[in-house]
Amino acid sequence: MARTDEAAALGYEQARDELIEVVRRLEAGGTSLEDSLALWERGEELAKVCRRWLEGARARLDASLADEKAGAGQEPDAE
């Protein structure tokens, strides 16, 4: 559980960079099955962190655009 908490505390760039390294190591091969599974699990955690950051950024952009349209007297696009 501590590792998941640690991953959640990472910034987007940190998580992305570590994920790139995990993928590189997996693609290079030469690791044991146990190590490969551990890398895969870490990669999944990091991908979730990146996804949360990107979803949060998207929500902030959408909110900003909606505020901008509301300030201009336009209705925000319905999705």
C-alpha cells in the first residue's frame, strides 16, 4: 500500500519519466519473471497517476473555458 501512496504523491512529469524507464526495462528483457511482474505492476500504478493528472488538467481546462464563455454571455457547450 505504501508504494501506491508514494506513486499518488508523484507529479505528472516524475510519474511519466519513471513510467518511460519501466517500459524501457521491460522492452529490454533479461529480467526474471518476478522482476518483470513487479515492473509491470509499477508501470500500472504510474499510468494511473499520469491518467489522474491528465484528467484533472482536462477538467480545469473545461472549467476555465466554461467560465470564459459564461463571462462572454455565451452558454457553455453541452456534452
